[in-house]
Amino acid sequence: MIYMEFTEIFEKLVSVPGPSAYEGERADVICGLLSPYADEIWEDALHNLIVHIRGEGKKLMLEAHADTIGFIVTSVLDGGFLKFEPLGGVVPARLVDVEVRFANGLRGVIAGSRSGFAMSSQLSDIGCGGLYIDTGIRDRKRVEELVRPGDAAVFAQCPRVIEDKVLCSPYLDNLASCACIIKALMESRARSANDLYAVFSAQEENGCRCVEAAVNAVRPDYALTMDITGASDYPASPIPDAGISFGGGPVVKVKDGKTLFDRAFTRRMEELADGLGIPVQHIFMASESNSYRIQRSGTGVVTAGLGIATRNVHTPFEMISLDDAQKCVELVKVLIECGL
């Protein structure tokens, strides 16, 4: 039953588009899910969504970015084709023949602007400037009635559970983390030992631009930031030596490209996991996330990081183990209940 509950939350989140700077509809969905459990909810000027559940303990902030990668239309060409730029990090060669959708329901397929590039050696040379979105509508004026420069598209693939309790979907980065926090909040409401804030931040994929505003508003004592972590145990992994196993349990972050996570808080997470009988993995990352912005905000925030091992990151076919997701829910829940 718990897997269905998690996947139902995730499906609600991914059902609406929410690329960087276009998070509004997703914020509305999160409000609908958490309103029965929250004392107050508000959206700040930069479109971070802040959920407050009052408690007597120290201020604990749970953070996960709610934006995703996507594509912003830059122009409409003769023949109705759409030029675009990426919102967030993408590998252009992996976008060819991928279906996308717009907020108004219009769909299209990403294609290349030159013929005969099917060989991998040619695909690897393609940048987003060599790609376009083909909606199948040949009339430029008709397309311009439906799409304007500045409109955003997202991957159109639907989530599905495949073998061995594996969820395959676009935008597990980072909606899986959002779903974990939402689920933990739903189950922990009556027993919160902290003055609790959940922040679903905007524009992480576009340069970690917005989370500081939320941190400065909340002024937490502690922050647990959640983001996915690339798995290393599959042939196409870009981090084959990281030692992160798909299905190996929650990933406790020790270091990333700009953050050394607080050692005492990290040990606390390890102790809580041990008490639940949950194995954890550790990662030293080169990439960046919101963590460094959070840690350095105001007079400083004691910060720890938690992740879910993910395959095929930033593609329409990201994959996580639902066992890993459930263990993250349990770990976040016990953190809320035990307090800091």
C-alpha cells in the first residue's frame, strides 16, 4: 500500500509541468496535498513554496527543489518548427526523437535540423542549436497562435512501475524527493518534535537561484536538503566509481562540489537510520545543488544532505527503487518525530 501512496503523490506532482521559473501549477498541487497538515503555507516573491507546521523544538527546514529541467521556446520558424533553449542541464544527443508537451496540451517531438545524423558519432556533436520541436502543424501562423517565445515544454512520458518495484519516469529529479517529504509530513503531523518548515524551492535547475530567499525568511537552525543522486552501478553511469548502488538504501551526502555537510548532523542521520535498521550509502559529489546556498545563508545553517540513487538522470526515463524511496520516507519521518 505504501508504494501506491508514494507513487500517487509522485504522479500528482509530475502530472503538471513545472520547469525552472514555471513552477506555479506544481506549487498549487503541493498546496492541495499539504493544506490539511499545515498551519500556514505561502509562496514568496521568487516562487519558493513554504509550508509551516508549528512545533516547540528547534526550527528544522526540509528542502527539495520542485522545479525540473525543460525547454523554452525562442522562435517559430517557417513550417511551424520551434527553436528552443534548455532550462537546466541536458545532453542534446539524448533529446532526439523525444516527445514533449506544453502547458496548453500541445505536443511535439524533438528532432535534428540536419539529416543523416543517426550515427552516434554524429549525434555526439549536436548541440541544442541543432535541434527543434516538430508539432506536426505546418502552418507557422497556426503554431504562433498556440505557442509563443517564452513558453516552456517538458518531457511528455508518463510514469510507470516496472519490474522489482522500480519507478521509471521523467522528473524523478527532483519530484521523488518532494514526494518523500510530502509523505513524511503526512505521516508525522501529530508527533512533530520540531518547529517544522518544508521548502519546495524554485529554479534549482537554473543555477540554484532562489532558495536563499526562503532560508532568509525561515531562518532555520537545521536544514535537511534532499535531491537525487546519480547511481554508479549501471554501464552508462557518468560516475562509475562513486559506489552508489541502485536499491542500496538512502544516500547520505558527505560532500558535494561546494558543500561539506555538517558532520554532527550527518552522524545523527546515520544513527536514526541504524535505529530503523536502514542501510545508508555515502557519496562525495562533484556536482552542486541548493545545499551550499542554504548552508551559507544568513549567519549560517547546520545542513545535512539526503538523496535517492537514480539512473538515467535528466532523461525522460529516470529510474529509482521504490524501496529506496520508502526508506527515505521513514528516515525523514523519524527525524521529524525525534527532533534535533
